[in-house]
Amino acid sequence: MTSIGVQCFTLRDEFPAHGVYETFRKVRDIGYRTAEVSALAMTKENVAELVRAREELGFAFASISGGLAGEESLTTAFDKFVGDAHALGADMIRIGMLPPEAMRDPATVAAFADDCQEAAVRLADHGIRLHYHNHHVDFAKYGGRHLLDVIAERAPLVGLEIDAHWVQRGGLDPVATLRRYAGRVSMVHLKDYRIARLPEEVYTALDAGDRGPWQEAMRDVVQFAEVGEGNLDFPSIIDAAIAIGADHLLVEQDEFYGRTAIECLTTSYLNLVAMGYGELF
């Protein structure tokens, strides 16, 4: 059954402020019971706190985050990633973003995809599936093809984690994108897309003949938002995700605009319940 959980990038400031276990206790009190681990160093101490959250709070972990490059990656610390995933009961590892060097052209993306496929083969031997999470840059076109299509075609063992906000920001329809990749999507990020109201000081400046603040504000008008507080049609997105067999729908918000992560997650939870999806938590 499809479940709704939380993506831990949302909690990146809560972990150092309140501790891993206490943060998950707060999230559980809202109503979430599933999480994707991200933006948290997988030290021995933090993994132990995650295990404690699993055992004492009943949290299930959909996946953990990893990459193919860096000091601690699936290339340099493969056994540790496998061990951490197994300790948390997670059967997926996700790569959060296309590396900057791979964004150059289809050839560099293809090389990255080949490395992903190789890692996916190794992980499959341990009962773990590798997934790739999109951003808007994945929908850049080269010769009429999106970069994400290159990854999907060259790395058939790699699942796709579709982020509704970044699909929208990339100029595509989230529902159509989910249907396009049906059979490859186990996780979906529920992240809303809001066009902000311009602040009053912009209009004060305009009245005074100064267009500078207006020009600056227009560059920042696209915002991340709590689910249900932006413009995305989440009932259609969620229903499409369920229809294609996605296992986990993960609430995520990158920026909070003066609110806290806990406040934002509470709003998203209440809105999703009001939409009729309370049984998925």
C-alpha cells in the first residue's frame, strides 16, 4: 500500500537543534510514520538514533541517501551504505541530484548513468534498489531529449524518484511525468509550487518611482510551499502516483520563509488529511 511520509531534507535544521530522536518524535506527533533519510551525516551515533526511532517510535525508513562521488560514497564506502540501509530496514538508496560535472551534455549524463547502473547491479545483490531524484535541470533538452530520459534509458535498474515541484519548475506536468515513467517510480516527493505575493515595500518603491525592488522581487516570486498551499493539483498527483504503484509519497519543503520545518510539516499533514489521504499516513 502507498504511504505518505517525510523527506528529511526538510528537517536539516531540526536535527542539530534538537537531536535526531527528538526531531523524529516531533514529526511522529504530527502524524508521520515514514521517512526518507537525507541531509544527515550517517555517523555511528546518528544511525543509532535512527534505529532508536525505528524501534521506539515505530518509524519506517523508505530509503537513505547516497552518491557515486565524494569522500563517503557508494563507490568508496559501499559496504557501509548497505549496512546502514539494512540497519534501518530500508530497501532503497537514492541519489539526490545530477552531479555538476555530469550536467554538461548527454555524453556526461550517459557516463553518470552507466555508473548508476553498475552500482544498481551491486546493490541488487543485497536486496537494495537504487533510485535517482530529479531536479529541473534534468529536463534540459539536448537534441530533443531530456537528460532524465538518458538516465532512464541507460540505467534500466535504476528507479526514478519524481519530485512534483522540480517537474513543474522544469516546465512539465507532474501527472504526465509520473505516467510517462510508470513502472520506474517507487518514491514521489510532494513539494508544492507557490507564486508569492509581492511585499508591500515593492509597491511603496513603485509609488516613489523606484522599480529596482520590483525587479528583484520578481526574481524570487517562485517559492517552495507546504502541500496544498501552492498551485499544484495534489489530488491528481497523488492519485496518479498511487495508480502507477509508487510505494512512498514523501512531503518535502526546501525553504520555510519565516516558519519552522515542524510548522510547515503540520500544515502539509493537515491539508493532505483534508484532501482525503489521512489513511495513507
